[in-house]
Amino acid sequence: MLQLKKLYSEPEVFEPITFEEGFNLILGETTEGNVKTNGVGKSMAVEFINYALLKRHNDSRVSLIPEEDLSRDTTVCLDFELNGHSITSRRVINDQECPILIIDGERKSYSRLSDANDHLSTLLFADAVYENPPSFRMMMGPLMRDEGSEFKSIISCFDTNKRIPPDYTPHLFLLHVDPNPYSEAKRLYSEMENVSKARKKMEENITALTCKNVSESKADLNELENQVRRIQGDIDRLENIEGFDTVKDEIIDIENQLEQERSKQGVLKSELSKIKLFRGDNYIDGQEVADLYNQFKEGLGDLIKRELDEVTSFKQKIDDFQRSIMDDRKSSIEQEIKVFEESISSLTKLYREKISLLDQEGLLVSLKQTIAIHEKKIEEFSALSSFIQKHSDYDSEHKAKKRDRESEVYLLESYVNNSQEVIDSFERTILDMHDYIFGNRRSSFEIEVSKRKEVLKFELRTDSDGSHSINREKVFLYDFALLTNPETSKHHPGFLVHDNIFDVDQDTLIKSINYIGENIGLLSGRQYILTINSDKFSSSDLELLNIRLNDYSRAAFTKENRFLKMQYQELSP
């Protein structure tokens, strides 16, 4: 059981708050001349309790108080009892990761917040029969719901802006359902998602390589393997021929020479074909020569006209000169081509002689080309084979994890069925509360187990479901029933805090408070802390209540008497 005794600080930055067993109220009150009750520090008082109970500094509103308003040397202290152990938590804001716990008079310092959390978990669940019960901080989630959760869901307990996934672990534990299969199913789903992403990446690699899907690519892989095997067989047969190693290098060298000779010969043949296009007197047009000649005449100022045969003679001399140049180049090229033909013929003859030593069956046209193709095929085969193998491995791993997850889901379902008596008893408590507050028993609670991503669904239905105020009342019904039900209370720490939960209609508010008052005996040995503004109750409302609020008030704050005795502006998160 967990029960708070006293919240205080060193040095004193707020008035100490002493808590008692049973019902405890932290009130926001009006004063003469100031009727506002919001922002007086009720929620911050709860935040300091949570901070002393090892809430992470960065998740706490305590971290948002400016340093000039709250010294970082302040020590937040909380005296409480936990399963018979007297404990004082001391946490310096400036050293928030290293809390001190004084347990039964023995001082223990921790270098990590998680170590202190583990120690409290051990004390809280010392008698737990389950292998993996929730941690201390995990359990604090539904017991000290964040006001920022807006009480929209019975499962989600944290600020909605933080988008923290719902965690059913503490809820299952309270309902006597071993949470281990649920935790394993969650873990396996996360791993399945990671494997699925890796498998998808392999599919993309295979498609990029073959432009085909995985199934079609497997057929290509088989054909590639066959090609590699056949080419390798040809090469193996060559390598078995005596002198292969000696002749192989000579053959490859000859192939290289042949490539070079044929390349040079090709260039010369291309040039020769262009020269042959120029035949006869087609080099220069007669009229062009006449025009050019006239330009010369005008440029020189020569006014003497010459006869047309002079122009023709001039043109003929140019033609003869250019023809002689072309003929000389043509002869030179033809001679070079002849030399290359003889060289190529000689190399080809030598190549055939060498290759005949290796290939008596015409298996290889080009040794160099064959080796290059073989290397390329091996590279293609290796890449595709690797991608397909990895895809197959990921697929097998995904299926195995899916089977394991389904087994955990089936196990979880059996555990839920085994705890059906506890669940039914819990539902009867909710029905009793619903009948008292709403005047009917049109309510139900059930747990659904499925193979979907979220394997669990807790369904609490009430009369007139759906509205903002009804959702808050559902959370009150659920939490208070867990705290007080004779079955669920066996696993419950006996501690519950509701911060401003009753943003509901007036009739529901009064009946909810009256239900607490009428069943105050159920809180014996337990502790329920509620923050609420007193201005929610008119004088006539107070007459309808079956308890006096002031009898259960442990602290009351006003605009003039705030929790931290000052007005400040919180820092941006």
C-alpha cells in the first residue's frame, strides 16, 4: 500500500501539506473581492507530489518554473509509507537525476533516477505473483493522471500533447491479469514493423535491379545461375587443357592488339571513303572562281578585263593542285590500310593457332570476352541472390514473430478469461456507482483481445456516452472502482489522485461527492486525494452534500495565498 504523509520543501517555499488516510481535499477558494480560483496552485501541489515520487524532470511542470522564482537548490521532500516501509523522498531540483530515499531510517543515494525507481518497484511489488509486474512509475500513470490528459480515456493517462501511446500494463495488473503476454505482444509487434521495413527495402532493391517483382526475379535468378554455371563449365574445361595458364595470357594480349589494329584501320577507312567522294572537277565551282576573281580585280583596282578562258585556266590550276594533294593522301592511306590488313591477318592467324590449343570444340569465340561476361554474370547473380536471400530471411523472420505474437495474444486471452470473476466483480462496482450517480444501471465494462496492432481494448459504456463531462465521469467511475472494489484492491497500491476531474454538470458533481461520502468506509486503509474549486458549490449545493468539505481539506489556496506564495509565468516547454 502507498500512503502519503507530508509534502514539504527545504528551504520552505510552500506551506507543508499533511495528508491523512481516506479522503483528502486540496481546495481552490475565493476571497473577498476576488472570486477566481484557477491558477492558485492546486495542480502544482499535485505536481510536486509527483516530482517527489520520481517523475522525470523534463516531463514535470516543476522544470518550467523560472529559476528566479524557484531556486534550483530547493529540495522537494515527501514522507510516505510503502508496504509497511517508512520512506522520505528528497530530490534537489538542481540534481534531479540523483534522488535520495531514506527507507526505514537508512539513507540511500542514487546516481540514476531509474535506480531509485527500480528500488521502489521492488518494495511495491514484493509480493507480486507475476514475473514482470509494472514498474513503480508505470503504476503511477493511472493513479496520478496528468490534468493535460483531459480525462478523455480510461487508459491514456498523460498529456494529450505528448502523444504517449496507451499502456495497458498497470490496468491488467490491477485486474489480476498477468501483463507479460501483453508486453511481449507489444514488443513483437514493434520488431515485426522493423523487419517489415527491412523486407520492403529489399523488395525495392530487387525491383531496381531487375525491374520485376520478387516472384518474377526468382525466375531470373535461376536463369542467371544456369548461365554462370555453363560459362564456368566452359572455362573449367579450358583450364584443364595442358598449358592453359601459359597460353591464356598470350591470347588475351593478341586480342588486345587486334582491337587496337582494327580500331586504327577503321579510322583510315573512314578517311579514305571521304576522299573518294571528291572526283573530277567537283572541287571548285566555276562561277565561284569567277566571282572570287572579280573580287580580286576590284580589290587591286585592275580595270583590265580578261577572257573567260583565263578564268577557266585559273580554276583548272587550283583543281589540279588540290587533286594532287588528295591523290597523295589517298595513296598514303591505302598503303597504311594494307599494312594494317597484313598485321591483322598475321595476328588473326596467330590467335587461331593459340586458341586451337585451348578450344578444340569451338566453345569460346573470345577468351577475354568470355571471362568478362562471366565476371559480370557472377556480379549480377551475387547481388540478386543476396537481395532475394535477405528478403526471404526477413520474410521468414516476420512470419516467425507473427506466430510468436499470436501465441502471446492467445495466452493473454486465456489470462483474461481466467480473471473473468475479478472483471465481473469490478463491473458490478461500476454498476453500483452508475446507479447511484445516474439513477440506472445502463453501463457495462468488458475487455476485448484481438490480433490487431493494439491487442487490447477496454470498453466502459455509460448512459449518454460521448460528451466531455461524461468522459471525465467515466474515468472517475473506473479509477474509484479499481481503488475500492474488494478484488481489484488486492493488487491496488491503495492510492489515487484526481486533479480537477469534476468538470461535469452540477447534478453529477454533487452525486459523485455524495457517493464518496456515503462510502467513506471503503477508503479505510486507502487514500484518495482530490483537487477541486470550492466555488463549484453554491450554498444550496453544499446543503445537498452529505459531507462537510472542510472536514477533509488538507490545503486551501487562493489568489492571495498561492501554493508557491507568488505569481509567476511558466517557461515554454
